Amino acid sequence: MSADDIPDISVVVPVYNEVESLPHLIEAIATTLIETNLNYEIICVDDGSKDGSAELLKSLVQTHKNLKAVLLRRNYGQTPAMSAGFNYARGKVIITMDGDLQNDPADIPRLLAKLEEGYDLVSGWREKRQDAALTRLLPSKIANWLIGRVTGVELHDYGCSLKAYRSELVADMNLYGELHRFLPALAFIEGARITELPVGHHARRYGSSKYGLGRTFRVVMDLLTVYFMKKFLTRPMHVFGLFGIIAMALGTLLGLYLTILKVGFGQSIGDRPLLILAVVLLVTGVQLFSFGLLAELLMRTYHESQGRPIYRVREVVGGNVNNSKQREG
């Protein structure tokens, strides 16, 4: 592919049962991007819709030369759909947004302008969000606060799908589970410069929301995963080994205490709960330490098998750059 064939912008839109919204959304995106005079492509990923969205996308592709439809075999979820969009995107900048018309395509030029200030990721902030206060706004505020505290990336609105990424940043991130909501935190792990920008938000015009309180448990589990990745991805022994040593030390101290009681004072220790606790602590400590060693081996396999570096170089200045390339890792 020549440099002239590479779009300036790829707009990735995960779609699930949005047949009524799609024509309006694609038209609005195209109208906005034509005005920017930039080459663009729109990638709609149908995540197993059952309302005819896939069929509609097939017909829209015939009339919109910049539209690409990626049709998944079944409903996998928003994270796999977004990952598929990233894999098919060719643009230098990738914009993500929802397919329900609540995000405003008119904000895309503002995101691009902010990105040009030197950032790697610009996250939208739905400052005046048009959603139900009790079932959507309140849980969202709590989640944003919690995610910010745990990950160290303070944003007002993690849940806003309208974001702008540099393509090289997206190439460094692998998505699993429901990690799409933690993309800024994953980008931060890769050393990205992140900011946020207030964007418009509209009330839903068609269909019903796919989100609910039922996702709370999955969000918490994924948050723990992101926290572990941020803190211990390249040094898992530091967490497993630490707790293992603490458990073994406590078990050993309890064992010594019970030994003194038995040998020195002739007391019976066979029916003492402390004896069981000492044994459990020793066994648990050995297991945690072993888990740490296994995690270290898995971590090394993970990085080496994928050629994945343990650091990222932002820029090399001066000297003969072409002849001084170092192996990352």
C-alpha cells in the first residue's frame, strides 16, 4: 500500500441493532469529514445485529465509497467489535464513536485539532450528558471516580466512546474481555499522552440502550485486571512473591511459637486452631511463591513470543538514527 492510499482518518463504529440510526450517522460523519478536506474511511463493525443492521450496511456500502462494513459472525460484545475495527482501520488517526447518534460527528474536527497539540489520545467528555440520572449518570460518576483512582488516569468520562487515537498507539494495545472502557488506562500503560475534551451528547433517538447495571461486576473484574497490568505486568513476582513470603513468615513464626509451647512447656498443641493456621499459611505461601515464578515465566513468554517490548520509544533525536536502532526489550 502506498502512502497516498493511507487515509488520514479512520472512523470506527461498533454497531449492534442500530438499523434506524445508521443512515443518519454515516451521512453526518461523511458530511463532517468532507469539510475537513482529509482522506477518510468509515468502518462499521456489525456485532451480530438481529434487526437488519448488517443488511443495511451491505446496501450502504454500494452508495458510500468510503464506507467499509465488517460483519461479525455473532454477538461478541463491544470490545471485540472495537478490536475488529482497529484491525481493519488504515488511517493515521482513528476515531471511535457509538452507532446510536448520541455522539456528535461534528466534534471530530475538534478532537483532531486537540490531537495535533501533541497528544496520543483525546478522550471525549460528555459534560452535559443526556441520560437517566439514577440508572446511568450516578453509576457512571462512581465508576469514573473509581477507575481514575485505581489506574491513576483521572478522566471525567471513561465511558464516552468518542475518542481520537494515533494509529501507532492502537497497534500497541490488545483488547480482551470488556477492556474497551479502560482504553485510556491501557494507553497510559503504553506511555501515551492523554487529555480530554468536552463534546456534545444527544438523547437517544432510536432503539434502547444496551447498557445497564448488570455490567457492574464485569467492570470491577476488568478494573482489577487493568490495575494488575499497570502495576505488575512485567514483574508479577513482586506481588505473588511478596504475599507468599509474608504468608510463609507468619506460618513459620506461628510454628516456632507452637514448638516452644510443646517442647518448652509441655502443652498440647494438637487441638489448637493456631496449628491449622500455621500449616495453611505455610502451604499458601509456597503456592503463592510458585505462582509468582510461573507468572514470571508466562510474562517472559508473552513478551518474547510476540516480540513485544517492555518499553516504548517516543522519539530519537540526533545522531545517525537509521544505523543506531536498538532492540526494544
